[in-house]
Amino acid sequence: MSYVCGLPVGKLSTIWLLVTLSLWGKLSAYIARHCENFDKEQLTDMGNTVPCWHGPDLWPYAECNVTNLKKDLTEVKPGIKTLCVHQNDLIIHHRAFSRFPSLKHLHITGFHIKRVESGAFTGLPNLTSLFLQFHDAAWRDVSLDPGVFEGLEHLEGLDISGLKLPGVSNEIFKPLLGLANLHLWRIGSTDLGEVFCLLPIGMSNLHNLTLDESHITAIKNQGCATGTKEWPTAVLSQVKVLSLLGTPVATIETDSLKMFQNLSSLSLTFRGKSVSTIWESGIGQVMELQLSGQVVEKLHVDFKSLGHLVCHLGLKSLTLNNVQAETLSATDNNETCIKQLENFLPIPFGDEQQEAQVLGD
């Protein structure tokens, strides 16, 4: 019989086989893992395996690429504060994340999600921000059960992207009374009023309403469909930041924005016939205005109308992007209001940006 290191060759082969199987088992288990848990010190090495935002004080973190939400989330440690999930499963189930009561930020990317069940986010008393991305370039039909946001009275920020908003229940946002920031991206609505009708009367902390690339092309003054609900004017009057960038608004009806009297910032992509419809909307004082045209179709504004816009809104700061005015020179300008602007930034049509002097200086 042959010996190696004092062991019979046959026995050595058996030991080698056992070691190999053990290592392969560990490797297979590692490969099969769907979630990673890590602290802030490990963020650079282990983070960003899926779309995620890592707040500096919101660790421990966990990132998951799941095919079975219920099963795969068992790999996540209970004490995490940030959870980012790339979901290939079709459903977000009732109380899907209730094992993580310390969770503060939840980010879900799911281009295949078809349904979010009622109470999907219950059991999360510390959650302050929720990001739901159903598509990154368009909008999809996703069934949101009634009561989908139950238990999120303390949620401060909600981002939804790629959801076809028309057709969802008018009560969908009813539990979100503590919401301060609502960002709706690529939602397939054509009229801003459709969004207003979804806001509950008690949402008194709402300060930031962002509807970029939303497909909204009209701001009408018609109230809610079927007349069963009026616009929550008390809620809208508290909004400080309103953004409608990306999709050019063609129609702004008279008095359609009269509930906004104290905006600190308004951002608008516009392709209407005249900027006069902006102040004729009844909108009140605005500190900062970003007015944009389209890259392929510049917004043409006569300088006199631009001066009236500044005067009517009491602007302190004006940024023009893809806007061609009749003139931007001090010698051709007789508008006192524009001279009183603290910041005036016409952005050139090329890639280069340069800050202009306040006219009259």
C-alpha cells in the first residue's frame, strides 16, 4: 500500500474529496446569497450593488437583488436603517418589510412589479423616506391596493417613478399626513389637477411638490373629476417648492395656480404662446424662477414680457434655460424690475454655462 504524509492514498483521496465538497458548498452558498449587510466603513467596498441612496447617518445598510421577496429578505439583519432592493418578484406583499422596525429609508426598484398589496409597508414606525421606481424611462400600470401606504403617517419623503397615475384611487395618499416632500416622476398624467385631487386635506406639512418628466402638459382650473372632491387649497397653499421640469407645459388656465401665494421656488418647462399666462394663473410672489424651453425647440420670449413676468412675480432670481429672448443687453432694457434681480442666469444653448451680470449694474 502507498502512503503520503503517513496516510494511505485511498484515505487521502477521501479527505481531499471532503475538503473539496466543503469548499464548494461554502462557495455555492456565497454565490446564492441575494443580500449584503454592511456598515458605513464597508460602503465603498460593498455598496452600490443595486440602485441606492446611503444617508451618512442611516447605517447599517443592506442591499438585495431578489427573485423571491419573502424568502430572500431573510438574509437581511433586523437592525438595518437603510434597505435597497432590486426586485424581480411580481408582488410586494402585505407587511413585506415588518421584520425591520428600525428601517428609516427604503428604496425599491422593480420594473416587473405588477401589484403592491394593502399594508405592504406596515410595521415600519421609523420609516421617513420611501422610493418606489417602477420604470426609469416611461410609466407602467401597477396595481396599488387600497391602503397600500397604511401605517406611514410619519413618512416625510415619498418618491414614485414610472407609475401610471391616472386610475389609482383618490384615497391612495390619505395615510401620508406627515409628508413634506412628494416627488412624482414619469406618471403619465396630462393635467396637474389630477395630482392635486390625490392630496388629502390633512397633508399640512407638504412643502415640496416635484413633478418632473411627468407628462403634464396642461394646468387647468376645473377641479376634480366628477365633482366629488375639491382641490385641497389649504394643503397647496403651504407648498414652497413646485417643479414641473422635463415635460413642456402648453396650457396654463386663468386662476389655475392661485392657491400658490408664497412659493420660494418655481421650475417650469414651458411652450405656451405667452409667458403672460404664468402670472395670469393667479400665482403669488415667487422668490426664484427657473424657466426652460426644450433643447430641440427653444422658448422665444420678448424682453418686455420677461420684464412683466419679473414684476408680477416679484422675482429675486431668474434662470433661463433654452430660452431665447429678444435681447439680453442692458442698453436695450428699460425694465426696472429686471435691474433689481439679485441673480440673473441666462444659460447658453451650448454646453458652457456663464453667469450674467444683473442688468443695469
